[in-house]
Amino acid sequence: MIGFTIKKWFFDYWDNFFVISLVNIGFLGIFAIPIYGAAPFFDTAPLISLVIFSLGFLLASLYIGTIHAYGWKIASYGKPELREFWEISKSMLKPSLIIGTLWLVIVITLFFVVPFYGSLAGQGNLLGFGALAFLFWIGIIVLLSSQYFFPVYTQLDKDLKKVFKKSFIIFFDNSFFSLFLGIFSLIVFVLSTFTAFLILGPGSIILLGQVGLKLRLYKYDYLQEHPEVKRKDIPWRALLIDDEDRVGKRSLRGLIFPWKE
């Protein structure tokens, strides 16, 4: 199942290479706002710096939400149209700002809290060590669960309370798969740095989350229809057959050396 997730993600990305490349260029511009806009005021006017960073961060969150809607359209074999951008942005405004605010609170909290407990730990204080360990594992859980926030919103539910609840449920119920998505996303991010995030880039990472959830949800549909079946006996090959047909029998070797196919 993981192997096909990577295959579908890659060929969905390849088939929409131009659109995702434009998306990545947009990411570079959007994320420059909170970073470079706030930096000049960091030492002289920290409050102004925080306000600029927060507004830029929320704008970036709206962009991420919009691109997730595009990613879902690609993952479900649709063709994204750039002219739909503003309409999609308006439809993703509420969830993007709420999710973005949650992320912003977490980032700001960690910015102040981690150095405090780090200094305690540096003095050999057990409370500092315990707090850092607690924050580390909570951070891992929230980080891995948050990769489902927008995919759940676009694919499953528009009720944000249910979105958060289902995201955490999916994480705990699919911890190994969630870890795979997180690690593979990190690998893609590192590889993207070699092309200044134009090839692969944030757009492809968003697409990976949408593809991953789309395929993983087949498990729940199947278990609902066959409650007697054990999870280890789920027939993934049969569940993925339609997607395998739509992706086709393409291979990376065939893209590089098409005459050998």
C-alpha cells in the first residue's frame, strides 16, 4: 500500500508538473512575508515584528488551505484550473484561518516555552528535562496528526471540531503510515532544497497528504461493509485496483527511457 501511495503521488505530481511548479513559486513569495517582513523589527520593535509575523503566517495558512483544495482535486483525478484560485481561496478562508491560528499559537508558545525549560534542563533541573520530553512527544503527535487536518476537511468533513477529532483518530489508528507520511514529506522537503523548492516543493508535499488519506480511507469503507474482517486481512490489492488502473502501468524507468517500455 505504501509503495502504491508513492507511485500514485509521483505520477499525479508529474501529470500536473506545471501547475504545481507555479504553486511552489507562490509559496516562496507567501512565506517570505512573515519571515522577511518581521525580521527588521525583531530587535527594535518586537511587538510590531510579532504582529507582522502573525498576519503573514495566517496569509500563508490561507494559501496552504487553498493549495490543499487543488491537491485533492489532483488526487481525485481532476484537473486544477488556475482561474479557480480566488473562488477556492474564499471557500477555504474559514478553515485556513482557524487551523493557521492553532499553528500560530503552538509556534509562539514553543518559541517562549522551550527556551525556558531548556535553560532549566541546562541547570540539571528534572522539571526542565521532564517538560522538554513532554513537549517533544506532544509536538510529534500534533505534527503528525496535523498533516491530516486539511485532507480531512477537503475529503471527509467540514465541521472543524470533527476535522480535528478525526485527524487525531486517523493518526493513532494509522501510526506507522502517519510516520511514513511525515518522514517521506521530510525527505521530499530536503530534496526540494536542491532546486530552490521549484521541483517537488511544498505543492508536492501537500499532494502527498491528499493521496495518502484518499487511499487510506478505503480501509474504513471496507471495514464498515465487512466488520468481521481483521485489519491485517484487508485486501489492499483489491481495494486499490481502480486507482491502479487509472494511474496505469507507468514506471520511473519509463519516464526516463520511454523507448525501453
